[in-house]
Amino acid sequence: MVPDDRLHGDLPLTDAESAAGEVAADATLLTSGFGSVGYPKAVPEALAESRRDLALTVVSGGSVGPEIDTALVEADAIDRRYPFQARPEINEAVNDGSVAFSDRHISSLGDEVRFGGLVDPDVAVVEAVAVGEDWLIPSTSIGHTPPFVDAVDKLVVEVNRAQPRELAAFHDVYRLGDPPGREGVPLSAPGERVGDPRVGFDPEALAAVVETDRRDEPYTFREPTAVDEAIASNLGDFLEQEVERSPIFEESLRMQFGVGSLGNALMAALADADVGDRDLVYFGEVIQDGLLDLLDDGDLRVASATSLALSAEGQECLFEDAERYAEDVVLRPAELSNRPELVDRFGVVAVNSAVEVDLYGHVNSTHVGGSRMISGVGGSGDFVRNSPLSIIALPSTAGGGDVSKVRPMVTHVDHTEHDVDVIVTEHGVADLRGTSPRERARQLVECADSAFRPALEDYLDRAGEEGHTPHDLDSAFDWT
Amino acid sequence: MVPDDRLHGDLPLTDAESAAGEVAADATLLTSGFGSVGYPKAVPEALAESRRDLALTVVSGGSVGPEIDTALVEADAIDRRYPFQARPEINEAVNDGSVAFSDRHISSLGDEVRFGGLVDPDVAVVEAVAVGEDWLIPSTSIGHTPPFVDAVDKLVVEVNRAQPRELAAFHDVYRLGDPPGREGVPLSAPGERVGDPRVGFDPEALAAVVETDRRDEPYTFREPTAVDEAIASNLGDFLEQEVERSPIFEESLRMQFGVGSLGNALMAALADADVGDRDLVYFGEVIQDGLLDLLDDGDLRVASATSLALSAEGQECLFEDAERYAEDVVLRPAELSNRPELVDRFGVVAVNSAVEVDLYGHVNSTHVGGSRMISGVGGSGDFVRNSPLSIIALPSTAGGGDVSKVRPMVTHVDHTEHDVDVIVTEHGVADLRGTSPRERARQLVECADSAFRPALEDYLDRAGEEGHTPHDLDSAFDWT
């Protein structure tokens, strides 16, 4: 047998069908995967095809691929799901109530699984690029793999030969201790490494190792629209002023961007902002294509995240030159990439999108019409809440201009007025810092599409002058 | 001249009227004070009586006394106010819009003042028990005094001889660095001391020192009601189970309680809960009377906070024996007492009250009827968001039973469904961890008063089965 850089030691190698047998019909199953990459593929697929009567609780790191959130849902195998979901099939099941979903913050999920009373975990299935008898090396995301393998006494590892072994070079796995003896994270700069490329585990727990050879379902990013570009331009102008004003940006600008096409477009547009000779640093949860371009062009000094959420082209580009990219890119466990303590320590400017915002600065990131969940709060709350400068960037309308994303009152609140500093649309920048709700409303009307401004003004007239946050509850949702 | 333990060195001693002259008519004035104690008294009063045409921005640590939030409001001297207010006169001005108020989290206020774009500070007026040429010792609260004195180049100190000099024994002043070079807080246990009893400042900034001799306006706590006691009993039962279940409470139970009569009653009732031989530790923002009783009885090992928010009797009791109490009580800057990093590190169970909660676990802490502000979010968001076990405890009704505090949809969201783990009323405990919104609604109906349960059930019927979080927006606010 030739030496293998993927499999080390005496491993319980088996096929996906047998490994799937390690998962009890009503198990709480923890999976790797974040930003739709690095999730296990063969074992979930085998579970879906097993024709067993399954009633699983599935806890992933973040968003995962179709083998979990399509195939297992279509097989009616999932009863409960945390912390995030982003595919049509699981989304439908969450909204019709056939899957019980609880929308969780990313940064605290590891603790919730380990000792928070959220679930009683049975088995973890995680993807790796290499595995030994008591360690594994994650693939394209780290997500919650470290706390998940700690929380179970049964572990199944999928070793994926389609993911480059060189991904190890990105990983910095630091393990948090348990409260109250938990120590501060010993990380003094966004690009620093304080851990190990490997995730250790109890060798007694390793129940099965399965070999696979299948790429992640890649992201697709749409081309930036004219509206995206106008938002990016307003954001760039605001940041140019802010880096001059604030002493915490004297030498560098640390940024996080939300996942998605708008976030990707805003990242790319950062290259055009004039931030002087400041170092540009990324400290967020995912590396998207826009960041690779910034790295290639030398505009970005370092990037820290938990996932390589790339398009097919982005994957090609990174996989061809993984070790070079790893010089400037660090992947961390999601409880580190999103950690409140670190977002605060590094003073990370947070830029996230939203479904809608209201005139008083509350933000809805998850629901349409108050009832219908889209995907989940994800990591947005970790950054919005803890950033010294939290920016919500969104187009002023949806539905081809038929719906205003600036409303009198949002139908679901994911980020409160206390946490949101600035709102940017293609029409302008509302700097809410230090403003009263009435002052915010005047700024936000100007950020709405002109077609909706009269109705927003009418609402404010109806709301009147009574109260710190004047509302007319009779028409707060029925306002146009 | 006899040696004086209050005044050290060559100080610019003056009277309150002259010191008030250091405050420009349109100044941004930062004041000490938190939990309604340790605020400056003589200089604000002199400003209020000055008959000058004032348009001040007043930023306090937390809540302050009548010399600021009554007298200065009645003198029409305040244009803007942060971060919290709790007296009728300022409250009326906030609600009629004559004072522009922005409701801020406590933990991040120091950063917002120093470099967040909130205000451009001019002068700080702080109360002390002693002062030197480049240091002061805070009195009954530390609040935001350290970042406030850092943020200004003009400082006025009131040395209050009615506050015992021995209060120095409580203080542990640690200064946070600036992002991105900020270090983790080197605190490894709730009762540890890592700083200094004194707050240092730039001696060039010291513009005036005024002597005063006046106690804080004391807190008044109402006697616990039968409802308070039923809530306390439900909370106690829940905690007894939880400490057995979770490994993070194996050796000790760290608790925070919100400010007010209910919080005070719940603290006192903790003495009756059977938590085995675990150490009971308080890590919160205020020391209330209930905690002194627990300390006296040996039920509490250590308490960390930023303010001694006591009744007149509590003050007597503590002032008579300050040095003994200081063996077990530490006062910290509010940015430490409420720090997300520390709430997480120590795994602090957070117990806060609320105005109302909704069937899906959103919490309103600040507004009545959507429009009318009560006092502010205070530190509740710091604890609710970062605690591994965040409990909202409240009576099921208000207005003598006429109003349900469990509603279909809250009219203002201060804490989102993502942050709230458990809701306790006198009727029961809703453990929301891991539940879908539909499951939460069923639990929360049971926590409502029986008079309102049919109307809540009717609402859920109208909301139907569509969506992850079923709502009927037409009747979400008009539901009874």
C-alpha cells in the first residue's frame, strides 16, 4: 500500500451506506459545513436514500448543500433543524411547519450545542481533507466542527479527495474553554494564528471513515446591478469620511461583509474607495469571490473567516494556488470568526444587507410579511451587535420597484435600533448615530425610493407627535 | 491646614457656580452616575439655577438623580440626552420630543463617546470621594467615568464628603485599550481585581474641584407582591433543574439581575433556591439591597457591579461597614461590568424584566404602545445577548390585570427571539431553547393570565398555518 496523505493510521474505513447506519433514526446529527461548503455529502445522501423512517434533528455549522437540505428534506427525514437554512426545499418545510426550525446566532451555537440545552447530540458527520485516529483536517469550511466533535461520542468522517489537501494551510483551530474558566481568546491581530490546522477528537468516538470525491455545490453570484453600484458608491464615500474622522481607523480598516451577491459586489467596490495608505483587512465569516480579487490585486492585506464560499471559478482559482492564498487567508472555527469579543477588539466595520428597515432604524433580516422565513439571521447579529460601526446596506426597493424596503415598522426585528449605526441605500446614507427616532425618520425618508416618500411622510403625519418613537399602530403595516 | 484625606496636592478649588461656568452653553457634558448614584450634584444644580440659555448634550453613565434629570430639564437646559433616563421630567421631555434621546447599550457607550461618532465631548463633571492633581476616586458608582475623563480636555470634579472615603476599597478600575490593539480583559474570575481604585486623568484637564456634602437620592424598592413571589418560585424551580443539567454550573452559579423592585425581589428569593453546594456569584451592573442581604447571610460569595444602587437603609448598612463589604464586592467601570466578553467568559445567567413579551419570544423593554419610551434598554441587552442562559421574568399582566404582558406581537423589540432562552411569569416557565416559533407560542399561552388565553388562542387561529412565524398583521396589535 502506498503512503496516503489523506488517511493516517488504523481507521474504520467503510462505505457511505454502512456509515449512515451509525445514525439512529431519531438521532441528533451535527454536521460540518458553513457558507454552503465543507459539508458532508455521501453519508447524508445515503441516509436520504436509505428508505428508513427517519426523524432527525440536524444541526449544521451554517448553510449546507443539497445532500442535506434538499435530499434529506425530500426524504422527509428531518424533524428539527438549526441554525440556518438557505435552500428552497428546507425553506418550504420550515415555513409549512413540517420542520421545526430555530434561528440561531452563529457565534453562540457551539456553546448552545455543548451545554446550552439546545439539543442532546448523538453523532457528528464532518467533511475533512485528511484524517487520523484522533484528528481531522477540515475542508473548505471549519464552521462548528470543533465544538461539534467535542459534543458527541460518535463521529463519522468523510474524507473528500476532490478538496485539495493543501486546504490545511488555511486552518487555525483554537478551542474555547468552558465557562466560567474560559480564557480570553489570545488573538491580537485578525491575521494571527494561535491554533492548529487539525481538529483533535477522542479516538474512541471515531465510528466510521468514508472516502468521497465530490466538489461542493458552488455559490453563484449575480453580476452587480446599477443599484448595487450606487449603494457601493455611497458606502465608499461614507467610509472615506469615517476613516479620516475616527482614531480607530488611523492605521487600518477592518471590514466584514454579509454573504451574498450584494455583499460580494460591495467588497469588490472597496478597491475603489480611497482609504489612504491604510491597510485593508477582512474579518468576517466567509471569503467570497470579491475578496479573492482584492487579494490578487494587493488591495487586501489579510482575510480571516470560517468558510471559502466561492463560485466555481473562485474555487478553481483558489484550489490552483491554495498555499499562496493561505499566506494571507486564515480560516477559523465559526465561534472565533464571529466572536463578539474579537469583533469588538479589532473594531470591525460590519456591512450587512437586510430584507427591510424601518424609519426608526430597526432591521428585518429574515422574514417576509412577518410570517415567512427566508433563511436565517446567520452571523449578521454577531457583527451588527458588536461592531463599533454597523452599517446596513440595501436597495431601497424590491419586486422591481413595487415594494419599499424602507417601511414605517418592520414586520420582524432581527437587529434593534440600539445596534444599527448607519443605513445605506442607492439614494443616500442615513447616519443614525446619536439621533433620536424622530431624527432618524427624517433621514430614512430620504433613503427611500422617491415613489414611496409621500406615503412615508403621510405615515409620520398620522403617527403624530406623541411619544419618543411616534407610531400609528393601526396603519404601521398597512401604510401605502 | 490639617491633612485632608479628600483633597491632595494643588487643586483648582472653587464653588459650584464658578465651576458651572466651565460648561459652555451648548456643551456636550459627560457626567458620572449609574444606577441613580454617584452622579454630580452641585454643578448641575448650579447650571440649572444659572438662568443661562443652555442647550446641553448630557451623557451620563446610566441613570442619575434629580439635579440632572429633573432640575436641568425644568430649566430647559438639555437638548440631547444619552444613554438612559428614569425620572418623570426627563421622560416627559423625551416623549414630547423636546429632548432628543438615543437609547444606547451600556457596554458600548464608552467606545461610542471616545470614538464612535456619537458626540463630540467638551467637559466631564464627575463625583469623587477624593481627588488629586491627576487622579480621582469615584464614589457610589464608577459607571463610565474612566472613558469619559479620557474623552475630554476639561474636567470638573465634585468631592462629596457625604460619601465615605472608604468606598475606594470597592473600586477596580481597568482601562480598555483602543481597537484594533485592544487586549482581552485579563479577568479570570468575577471577583478578581486587575486595576486600581483610582481613575487617572490628564492633569492639564482639571479645570475645577468643588466640595459637596450631599447623599445620593436613594432607591426605593416596593415590598415583593404575591406575584413577585410566584415568579421567584418558578424561577427558583427552573434554576434548580438547570444547575443539575448543565456542566457549566457544576461548581458555581453566576447570576445577573435587572435593576428594580422585581429584580431585587428575585435576588432575595435566590437564598431559598436549592443549588446544592455551588458557590453563588453575582456579576451584574448594580448591587441592590437584596444582594446585601445575601452577602450578610453568607449565601453569596462575591458580587461584581458598577454601582451601589441602594435604598436609604441599604446605604446606611453599607456605609457603616464599607471595608468589610468591600472584601466580597467589586465595583468596575460599566464597560467591564456589562462587557459581552465577560458575560460570555463567566457564563452569567441573566435575569431581566420587560414591559411585554410576544408569543414568539421577542421582548419589549422600553416602550408602551409602540411610541412611548419608559426609560431605556440600559444594560439589559448586554446581558440578554451574551448570556448562555438568558431569562426574562415578568408578571403576566399590568394595570391591575387589565393588560396582558404576553401579546401576539410586541410593539417595540429590544431583545430578539435569537437572544431570549426562557420566559418566566407567575403562571409558569416557557423554555424556548431549541423550539420553533409555533412551539414557543404554545408554551407562552400557558404563561399568560388565564383571562387572556382565549384571545391569544384566537389570534393564533387567525394567524393560521402559513409561515415559520405565523402572524395576522391586521390584528397583531389589536387582538383582544
